[in-house]
Amino acid sequence: MLKYIIKRILMLIPVLIGVSIIVFLIMRVFSPDPAPIVLGQHATQEAAEAWRQANGLNDPIYLQYWHYLQGALTGNLGTSYYTKTPVIKEIMARFPATIELAVVAIILASFFGILIGVISAVKKNSIFDNAGMLLALIGVSMPIFWLGILLIIFFSGTLHWLPSNGRINPLLEPIHITGFYLIDSLITGNISAFADALRHLILPASALAMYSMAIITRMTRSSMLDTLQQDFIRTARAKGIAEGRVIVRHGLRNGLIPIVTVIGLQLGSLLGGAVLTETVFSWPGIGAYTVTCILKSDFPVVQGVVLLVAAIFVLVNLIVDVIYAFLDPRIKYSKKEV
Amino acid sequence: MLLEVKNLSTEFQLKRGIIKAVDDISFTLDKGEILAIVGESGSGKSVTSHSIMGLLQKPGRISGGEILFKSRNLNKLSRKELQKIRGNQISMIFQEPMTSLNPVWRIKDQIIESITTHMQVSQKEALARTIAMLDTVGIPSPAQRANDYPHQMSGGMRQRVMTAMALACGPELLIADEPTTALDVTIQAQILELLYRMREKFQMAVLLITHDLGVVSEAADRVIVMYCGKIMEEADVRSLFTRPLHPYTVGLLQSIPQIDDDSDKRLYMIKGMVPNPLTMPPGCPFSDRCDHSMERCTKEMPELKEIAGQKVRCFLFEEGEGGGLGAK
Ligand SMILES: Nc1ncnc2c1ncn2[C@@H]1O[C@H](COP(=O)(O)OP(=O)(O)O)[C@@H](O)[C@H]1O
Ligand SMILES: [Mg+2]
């Protein structure tokens, strides 16, 4: 198992090299020249030329990439063209906000998705099933920014129950230790900060969770419908086990693999930054920021973010594979299968 | 009387019509007795056993009759009360040993679950009982194998585990629905031998369901022959093999492969096919496959008649003993 994990982590290297080459080429071929954007419209040709020279953009692409790779291997991903801050710092300032939002959203989505999916499967074709499937249909088809705006209008605007933007009331901001406000506020025993951070999370996390929840609901339902037809469920009933236990301990426990797969995929994509949600809720995460950087041709930042997201995707998939082995004793990762 | 099934009917209401999978069957089972139900695939044997266990799945439902277990009507019990009986006083082994065990649970946990559901014992005692049970059903080094997952065992071993699980709480009635069908011949004999031994050891009654009359001759005390949801013949095992009455029973007996037979003789098969349960013809359901079919057979349903301690549903025996297949 450990060997398998190490091998999978080593496989990250070719993945990251491939991804970095692609994003490097795309940025340089399709993005507008950053020089006039950085220097302003009124900069002279000479100044722009000098800026390009200074930032190495006049070198042949393969040489630029070589320099980038050398930097990356020593942990230097370059600096932002605009803020002159190291890319790593820029990312670290925003990424915890994205992770916090994504994790809370995936927890919400998994909890409600599995709950509704199981009920729908057990009460197949009943009113509960129909209501659950309608909710799932709404979830996959409703544009997320629209849902976000509705939530803001209703819960912030009309009812004044919940805040609609930012991560926390700035006056309550906890000391940055991990960058996750929920954790930082707990570590420092700052309960009011914790409560405020949680209140700020509810609306964006709900908006963000909706789509994933719908996907998880559907997968849970179909997986449970299949599992509950299996012979061992009949065996469990014949043993006199209470129905609830049959459904959860025997049914859900067996139907979990495809559900964990979609949860992993959803988490991977949420961690890449939820651009629309972050924009609607002024959430200071990586997604909205990256879009701005793409528009401004801030090459080093975009490259850094894409590498990070690719690495996270690979790691989340690895974690899912490891969870498989715990869920199903028939799955063994031997050397041959790698 | 341990089990008394009275006029049980079970039907499946489908969009295309109603399937009467079990049609007005009655039988009894005494303490310690082995009663076999025999019939081709689709004759309603599994539906009978599921009706008794309360395991019918929609759209199946019991449409009439009573299932009296120790004088309590199982069909009238609440789900909770039924759960107390299932796996405890009545338990069941299924046809498919490969898929009937939960693939992600260790076998010991599956048996322990049965025990702790019905008995007030500690985990430790339950484990000890589990290992003892695995030993009883003939699993070598049971303490180690108890930690196995089902996929680490062969079909025969899994059926032994199923048996151990079914017997774990000391049931008074064991329903075995084709327990050997999915196994190869040598393993089949071992499992039958095991059931027989367990019956002796625990003094339980067994409802042995099979499509194979060969299995019946080795294990059963009494036999019910079922066809299209109806009982066609009922007899003690000796009479059934020496003096089968119903042409269907005769056909089934002739289709048992004989090991000492000349090998160039083709195996006998009853001609024709089981009728479609949705378009069941009036009259005897076997009439279109029967060599002795008369005009009357296609129009009227014969009654189940008693003839010298044997029951048969066939017009050949309307006039009582002396009629019928005669010297056959
Ligand atoms: N779930 C079901 N839905 C519809 N019909 C069923 C179902 N289960 C069994 N039946 C019908 O009941 C009849 C008896 O089936 P079964 O008891 O399984 O036969 P067997 O004697 O082979 O065990 C079959 O004709 C089948 O069509
Ligand atoms: Mg069957």
C-alpha cells in the first residue's frame, strides 16, 4: 500500500511537467502581451520593450520554460507582474479561503446528497423520491451565480439573517496561523470570530454545494437502488436485522464506492476555485483572483495556480483510491496493478 | 405441529397482469422433520419460502391464506415481531453462496451480528459461539478463517458459512432454498450431509427446496411436488420414489441422471416448457406437456385427492386407487 502511494506521488512529476508546458504555451500564444497592461496604455514602445527584456519574455519559449523550470525546482515560481510579490505568497494568501469554502461545501453536499439519495432509493417512486429527484434536477440546472444572488436577496437582504460578502467581519479577524478562519479562531479560543466566520460561510457554501449535492444525490440513489437488490441484503433481512441497519450498515456501506468517487471529483473541482461563487459573495479565494490574473496576463501567477490545482486534483484522486481499499477488502493495490 | 401453511396464495401484480406465483397451497411441517419441495424452475418454490420469511419484494404480496408458526400467523405479525423470529427461530439459506454474504464484512462479523441481534451475549461470547459454529459446519481452522472476507473462500465454504450463520441462534426451522444448486457435485453431497447432520444435532425442522429429485432421495422425509404455483403431489419419500402417481412426478423421476446407466442412453426430459405464468391455461397446468392428457384436463382443474396416504392432483386418479398410470 505504502509503495503504491509513493509510486502515485512520484507520478505527479510527469503530470506537473506536462501541465506546466501546456499552460506555459497557452499563456504565451493566446494571451495578450502583458507589457502594455502592466505599464499602462501610455507607456512608450521602448519602455515596453525594456520591460519584456527584463522579464525574459524576449527569449525563445523553450528557454523561458527552462528558466521557469529551474526556478520551480528551487521553489521559486516567480513574482506577480503587478504586485511584485512572490507567486507562492500570493497563492497562500488566498488559497485557505478557497479550501475552507470548498471543504464546508463538500461536507454539506455529501451529507444532504447521501441522505436524500438513500431516502429516494429506499422509497423509490414515492413522493419523497420524486421530490428528491426534482431537487437534484434543480441543483444541476440552476446557474450557481443566480442561486447565489437569490440567497443573498432573501437571507441577507429581506431577512437580514446572514452576511452576504467576505469571510469575516474585519474587526473579528483571528490571528493567521493556518489561514483557515474556522480553525484559527478555535485555536485562539476566539468564539465570536468562529461564529462570525461560520455565518459568513453559510450562504456561499450553500450556493456552491448545490450542484455537487445534486450529483451526489443522483449517484447515491442509483448506487443504493443497485445495492439494495443484492442477495446479501436479503440475507441481512433474513437474519432479522432491523431495516434501518440493513440499509445503512449493509446497503450504504456497500454502495459507497461510486459515491466516494463523485465526492472526490467534486471536491477536486471545488478546490480549483469557484469563480462565480467567489465573485458573487466577494469571497477572497483563488478562483476569482486567477480569472483577473488571466485577463491581465499575469503569467507567473496563472502558471502557479494551474500547477497547484493539477497537483491537488491528482492528490484528491489518490486519496479516493486509498479510501477504496479501506471500503472494499477485494481491492488490493499490488505492484503489478500500478 | 411446528409450521402449518394453509391455503397460501402469493401473487405479483404487474402492469401486464397478475402472476399467481403460489396458488392455494397447504402443507405442514413437524418438529425435526425434513420436508422437501420439488419442482422445475419457476414453479413458485422460492416465492413460497419468501412468503414464509416475510421477504417478499414489491410487487409481490400474500393474497390469501395463513402461515402458522407455532400457532402464530406470521403474515399478521408486525415487522418488529417478525424480525424477532427471523434468523432466530426460523432461518434461511439461499441458493447463491457467492453473493449471499456481504462482501465487505468479515465473516465473523456477519455471524456475530446475527447472534447479538437475537441473544443477550457479550461480543466475546458471540465470537466464541461464531467460531464454535464454524467448527461445527466443518470449516478447518475456524478461528483464523473467521477473519476472512467472503471473496477469500470457495463456494462450498461460503455455503458452510451461510449454514453456520443460519444455525447460530439455534433455529427450530431452517428453510434451505436450493442450497446445493450452485455447487459442484461433490460439494453438493457434503452440504446435504451437513444439513442432515445439523438436523440430528439441533433437532430442527428443515424445509428443503430443490429442483433436483436426486437431492430429495438422500435427505428428505416427505416430499411436495410443485408445478406452476400448485401442489401436484405429496408423499413420503419412499412412496414417491417407489410409486409416483402424477405424470409430472414420473417425468421428474425419469430425468434424474443415473450414474450406473448405460452412457449412450440420452437423458430423459419432460417435453415442452413451463407455461407463461401470465397466460396460464384453464385446467391442469401440466396438461399441454402430459402424455396422458385428456380433453377434460385442458378445461377443468383437478382437485388434490388423497390416495392411500399420498396426495395427487390428477384426473387419472379420480376413481380412486386402481386407476391412474397402472403398472407404470
Ligand atoms: N419479483 C418478481 N416479479 C414478478 N414475478 C415474479 C417475481 N418473483 C417471482 N416471480 C414469478 O413467480 C414465479 C415463481 O418464481 P420462483 O418462486 O422464483 O420459482 P422457483 O420455483 O424457481 O423458485 C415465476 O413464474 C416468476 O415469474
Ligand atoms: Mg428459486
